[in-house]
Amino acid sequence: MLCNSILSLAIAAVAFASPIDKRAPCTVSSYAGFQSCASSTNIVIQGTFSVPANQVVDWSNLVSGTTVTLNGYVTFEKGTLTKDNFLMTVGGSGITFTGPGTLDGSGASYWDGLGTGGVNKPKMFKIKTTGGSKFSGFHIKNTPVHCFSISGSDTTLDGITINNSAGDPKPDGTVLGHNTDGFDVSATGITIKNSNVHNQDDCLAINSGSHINFINNTCIGGHGISIGSVASGSVVDSVYVQGCTVSNSDNGVRIKTDYGATSGSVTNVTYKDVTLSGIAKMGVVVRQDYQNGKTVGKAVSKMPIKGLTLSNIHGSVDSGATSVFVLCATGECSGFTWSQINITPKKTNCTGISPLPTGC
């Protein structure tokens, strides 16, 4: 009788312990640990270590519900991977990826002022998660080129710091970092909030997708908060930008679609309560003449931009900069609702749209 009781208690203890054991942390403290912990649902990245040159972290298919805690400082050593590669990829449903640790892309070893041209440079971090995934509270430094490339759906990024300040031009004007986009989005149901970006290209670039929110973020040193460039055939819908600050950048808020686009659309975009300072080129930009990374100066497009709301866009641009610039193909821009556009000094250039919105 006693033996049976002891056996029953032992079985119960094992049954009770099993779920806890499944969630016991799997610690990554070297490059090899990324592979050995890939099937765990509780991963902790700990310590200071490097990922060898030309190696990547491919966590494309994490177990649903996995939690990753980045506590350490991980440096990706310089290699020869191209822009078609990502130094880190995370995918799965219901993934939680938290800080406060740092991923360092060794950007200074790559930067030649040529961005995705010049020497081979990999992109930093691919996110292709779904199912209410969340990335929060960690740091990324020195990306060779683009930082986050976001696909998938139903994912939030909160309190992320992207620091590419070391890639700013030198005092003599020498260009270092280029094409160091902060968040490139081609996805549905994405929220990016409470984050800080210091880079040398778009803070946000939405290339396609819908229901994308960009809230309470700070952008420094880059090209502004952008829709696009939107390629022919691509669709962007329902974008909401609010409470952001853009400083010491080329542009403030902008929409850029490809020259000669034959299809696609940009609809229902709102920029609200955006503060600008130290803008070198244009405060507000809407243009349909983007081609191969440059502007043509003439808008040719069959890609409508409809339902653009701007509210309380305020601040300053540099002397000689343009406060508001619009270049639309005839009949392709409509339903613009603008109010409280207070950007100084005021210098506007708006063509291809009638009636002119407030601020033009």
C-alpha cells in the first residue's frame, strides 16, 4: 500500500514538472547556441560574443509562442554576404522577442557611402512573424544597410532603438552609411511605436501593405517618414502616423511612387501631430516621379494617391529648403485633406493637383 502511494506521488510529480521543463530557458552564449536552441520555446541570449563572418542566424520557423530574451551583446563579424542576405531572421506565430540587449552589425567595416552598391553588404534583421508577435526593448547598432525588413502580419515593435549614428557623414563631408533604412514594411497589421531611429535613409519606408501604424517615434539623420517608393502594381492602404518627431533629416513626411507606374494605389494615409526640425530639403513631399532611387522632375503615373490626410504638421526647415512639395500626374492625386500645416520658412511648390490643399 505504501509503495503504491509513493509511486502515485512520483508519477504526479513528473506530470506536474513536465510543462515547466518545456519552458526551461535554453541559453545562447555562442554562435552554435542559435542552432541548438532553435526548437526551444524559451530562449535567452546571454553574454558577449560574435557571429562569424558570412554566418547568419536563421530562426525562420520558431515554435509558436516562443519567447526570446536578448540580454547579451552580439556582434556580426564583417563578411561578404550581399544585400539579398539577412544577418538575422525571425519567423513564427505569437513570438515575443525582448531586450534589453544589443545586436551590432559591424557597419563601420562596410560603409563606403554607396549603400546597396559598392562592397557587398547584408541587410540586418528580417521579421516575418504573425499571430500577435511582439518585438520590444532591444537595440540594434551599425547595420551595413537596411535594418528591419518586415513582412508577415499582426506584429508589434515597441521601444526599439536603431543607432547608426556612427555612419553619419564625417566633418569633411565624406559619406559613410547609406541605404540604412530603419523599418522597411511590406506587410499587413504592423504597429511600430515608441522607438528611436538614427540613420542615413528612410526612418520608415512602406513599400506595400495595409493597416500599418507608426506612433510616437523619433527619427534623426535620415530621409524622413516615407510611403514608398511604391512600385508599379503595389498597393498601400490604411497607414496612420501620429506623434512623431523628425529632426536633422533630408525630409519630414513624404510619399514617393514610381515614375511610369501603370497600376497600384496609395490610399487612406494619415500623418498627424508630426514635429519637424533641421529639415534640409523638404518638409512635406508627395511625388510621382521616383525612378531608380532618383527623381525625374516630371510625374508620369497611373497609380492614384487618394485620401491623404495631414493634420498639425509643424516645425521648421532649413533656409533654402521647401516646406511643401507636391508633384502629381494629372488626375492621379485626389481627396487630400490638410489642416494646420505650419512649417517655416514657408516655401511651396505644388503641381498636378486641384484644388490645392491647405499648406500649398
